[in-house]
Amino acid sequence: MDSFLPHRLLPGAHLQTIFGQLLRSRLRWSVPTEDAIVEARHGVRLLLRCSWHPRGGERPTLLLVHGLEGCDRSVYMVATGRRAHQLGWHVIRMNLRGCGDGLEVCPRLYNAGQTEDLMAVVEWLAHRVKRFAIGSFSLGAGLSLLTLARERSRLPDQMVALAAVCPPLDMSACADALERRANFLYALRFVRSLKRSYRSRQRLSPERYQKGRERGVTTLRHFDDVITAFYEGYRDAEDYYRSVSAGPGLVAIDRPTLVLASRDDPFIPRESIEKWRKSPSVELEVTSAGGHVGFVGAASSPGSFWAAERMLVFLDAHLSANQR
């Protein structure tokens, strides 16, 4: 039996995806927060938004990682973080390099393969809390899975479990799916945002990024060809996608991991999720509905975000077991 039942008025993939965003668009972070800067390799500086629970240091900690063109204010981050804080968690919302207010801290391009950035945050957190878990979304979910696979020998004991919601396990297949006619509006939104973000980085770091290089870009794959691959040392977009896709690494993960996906995700094809070999530590849950990070249904989380409920149940179970 399917564990997720979509809202009766939002039965389709596009309705789930779009209204998931709209229903949560007014959510704001209202919990006291302090900023922290984590120094990563090669001069990279990462902005964290830390909300420590008043019950004290013995509480579990949740590190949240956003998706493509997201930030700590992304509605799925806020919905999940608010629910976690209500349940007694410390909540750390990570900005990938140059995202959100982190742009002023470090105007550098981010991509799905920068495992050294996430490891810097993991190691920073391991020196401050006794146990924590990672909750991640979309591109950030792919990055988190890749980190657990590639950096497993470096992971501290304090990092107990991971939940990855709608990860692009095959980046090339997802880029192709975004080019389908039915996904035109999603693709347009992503490309416009990526080009705008590139221009912001170029203005702040003109010695690093060429002015106007984003002109004429019309698809995500095209952007990754002329921007991501060019600046990040990949031969082309396909080389980048092959190098950073997390699917092949699922077999190497040795921490309890939930991969939560939807069969009707508009731009993460079902077969791109289900085709990989997995280690016994990885639990794959594919619901029949939910769209892309939509999952609008019965839930106590703000914005009726069922995926946040599922994530926290999974992570809490493994943190509790680890504590015994």
C-alpha cells in the first residue's frame, strides 16, 4: 500500500509540484537564528543558518541541504526545518556556495559534485554536536548521496543518517526530461534563474567569470555545457553529469539512508531512480504520486509537506537507535 496519499484536489504530478511551492510560498523562518561561516577548501566560504533548540545540546541536529537555485529560505527547507524544530531538533540550514545570502560571502559557482563543501560542514558540525542527520532535496539530495558514497571513510561517527528527497540519480536523464514539452515552464524558470545567478556572480567576481557567457543559453544542459563544465573542469555537460550522478554510488553507502522519490516526478524519470544497485543501508521508497518535492497531503508539517514527516520519522528512528 502506498504510504503517501495526495490531497484529493491535487492528484497530478504538475499540480503536486506547482501547488507544493504555492502552498508553502508564505512560510517564513520565525525561530531565532544565528549565522555561521564554514571555511571549505580553496577559499570557499559557506553560510549556515543555525537555530539551536532551547532544550539544549543533547537534542538531535538536522542539517538541511537545498536544491538547484534554492537557499536556506526555500519553502521545503522552511517547512521541514520548522517541523523539526517543533519536535525538538536543532536545525542547520546550509546554503550551497554562493546561494542565497551566501552570495556575498563567496560569489562562486556551485554544482552537484562539490562533496568537499558538504564535508566541510559535516566536519564543522561534528565538533559541535553529539549526533546529527542530513535532510536533503533535489540537487542537494544528489550531492548528499554522492558525499556519503565518496567520502564514507571520512564521515564522522556523529553523522548518523541521511534522507534524500527527489534526488537526480542520473543527471543526464533528468536534463533530458526537463527538455520535454510538458516541462517547458520548469525549464524556463530554472534557466532564467541560473542565468541571473551567473550574472550576479560575474558582477561580484569579474576576474573569475566572463561577462556575457550566459547569453543565448536556452536549456539546463546548455548552461552546464558553457558555464558549469567550462568553469569547474569538466569536458562538457555530459562529462559533468556522468561524474556527479549519485546513482552508481548507492551501493557504497554505509550509513542508514532513505531515498524518497515519486513515480510521477515531472523531471526525474522513474527508471533513473530504480535502476541502481543499492547497499543494505539504502532504503528506496518510491510513491505513486507527489510530483517534484511536492508531496502535498495529510501532514503536520507546515504547508502539508508529507515528505518532511516521512523524513523526520526515518531519521529520528535511526538517531534514537544510535543513542542506545
